[in-house]
Amino acid sequence: MQVIRPVGREAAAKKYDILSALMAYGLAGDQHRQRLVMRFMSLITTRYNWQRNELTMGQREIARLWCVDERTVKRDMARLRSLGWVTVKRQGARGRVAVLGFDLERIMLDTRAVWENIGPDFVERAGGAPPPEIDRKVVPFRRTEAPPAGTVWAAMRGLLAAEDQAVFDAWIAGLGDGGISDGRLTLVAPTGFHASYVRTHLMRRIEIVARRVEPGLHSISVETAGS
């Protein structure tokens, strides 16, 4: 998937595309999703610094904007963090509010299923190019045997494949299931290079999906076969 980045000469159009994807995603859901997405979009349109990818806004200010109490803000911001849409760039301390960032790639991955509701031109514009992290000159690693249905890794594989088939085929399908022990999921890569690439480029994506499938997982490791 080509990640929309709101920079350069077409920055304004790219911002509208991100907002359009969020709007379509909200409208396709129930009232709870619609309300959460509307609140998130209000943060983007009022205080978000696109160029620096920063939101500096305290809970009291957010509560006033959303017309809710601070407990509701805390709950919904926790939901946005669990989705991976909001990240903490710098923790608040000594009277200073936290600096938050927005993961635009995660947002576009999560909204991808409803892009067709906007139109084929949007689908082509937002997702027509191959993922930037994949070198098309590299032959994808051989797939490992699929894990048994019903396991955590099997469920995660399904979600990761649905998000981005090209990334899945090239890098994730080759990861074996090393099992779960003490809340830690171990994935097994066929080579050291494969393991290093996944750790560097794909861990956040895998961790977010893991939290959605099995909230009890507290960590994921990628090891090399035979290590």
C-alpha cells in the first residue's frame, strides 16, 4: 500500500484523502465508531500539526472540545492508542502536557476496506502503488507451513494478510509460530536478515494486530530458526 504522506506540493489534497478515509470508515460503522472517529477528526482539524506530526493538547482542552468530561477523554484516548492511531511521542511531566503523534499508515490500513465507498479513483490514488518498504528485486522468502486454525498467530496472520497482501507474502508468511510462553509470542524467521527486517520495519504493525487478537500478550520476539 502506498502511504499517503501530507507533505510536498500535494499536501492539501493528501490531507483531504486521509480525512475522507476516516469519514468513510466512521460512516460504515455503528454509533460508537462514528462518535470515536468524529472526536478523533476534531483533534486533527483543530490542533494537529501535520508537518511535525504532533498534537499538544491537554485532557481538559480535549474535554471542552468534545463536550464531555475528562474521564471520557481518558477512555477514548486509550481506545485510540490501542488502535495504534495515536502514539505518545513525549510523556507529560511537571505541568506540561504530553506530545502525541498520529500513525497515518495505521489509519490508512484500518480504513482500507471502505475506500471503495468513496470511489475507484480514491482506491487507485491511495493504494495503487506497491509498499515503499519492499524491494521488488528481492525474491520473497518461502512460506512456512500455516499454523493450526484457532491459534493466536493464525488469527494474526489473517488480519495481517487482509491489511496488505504484498507485505504479508514477502515478509510475514515466512514467519513460523514459536509459541507463547509467559505472555510472550515468539515468531521464527528463516534467516537472520529476514528477522532483522521484520524487527526494524514491521514490528509495530505486528504488535498492534497482536493486541487486537490477544490483549494478554505483553511482548513479541522474532528469532532465527535454529537459534
